[in-house]
Amino acid sequence: MLKTFRVGSLRWLSGSPPDETNQLKCKEERARHGPAFYDCRVKVELGVHGHEEFAVGHLCEDDQGLAAGQFTAFYEGRTCIASGVILEAWDDQGFPVCQKALELARLEDKS
């Protein structure tokens, strides 16, 4: 369900993003579910005041476990090139989905 996410506190190990970011791999770090690799495209954007970089990642497959506060790392092949913190995630229609909304959606109707 979730394919797109925004990453802040972005750190490129070489100091700057690579020229080509359309064929990276993304690894999401989850405390209980273990790491998973996904093919992804990454677009680097500047913040509102032009000081901080953000990355917008788009996974090639769904991952309903994306959540704000988790760490993610970007790879070229087997080499880690960047890492950051997921700030938000949203679905294909562009709607942000927070963890609380997902929890509420799973509740049974008790009326």
C-alpha cells in the first residue's frame, strides 16, 4: 500500500548525492521485522529555506511497514551511500498515511 516516503537528516557518505539516483536500493531498518531491501528511485530536494536536503524515495513495490521515525539507508549495489530518518510515507494517490490511521483502519466495527 505504501510506496513513497520522505527522508530527512539525510547524510551522503561521499558528501553529496550521486549523479544517478533512479536505480538505488533502499533498506528500511525495523526494530522487530528485520531489514528488507527494495529497488527504489530517489529524488533529492532542498528544504523550504534551502539549507537541508530531503530525499523522496519511491519503492518499486508496496511496503505497508513504512513509518515516520524509522531509519533508512540507500545503496548502490552493495555499497551504502546514504542514510536518514523517514519523516512521512504516503500511498500511490498522494495521501499521507500515519501509523495511527493504519491502526484505526484495522479496528472492528463494534456497533
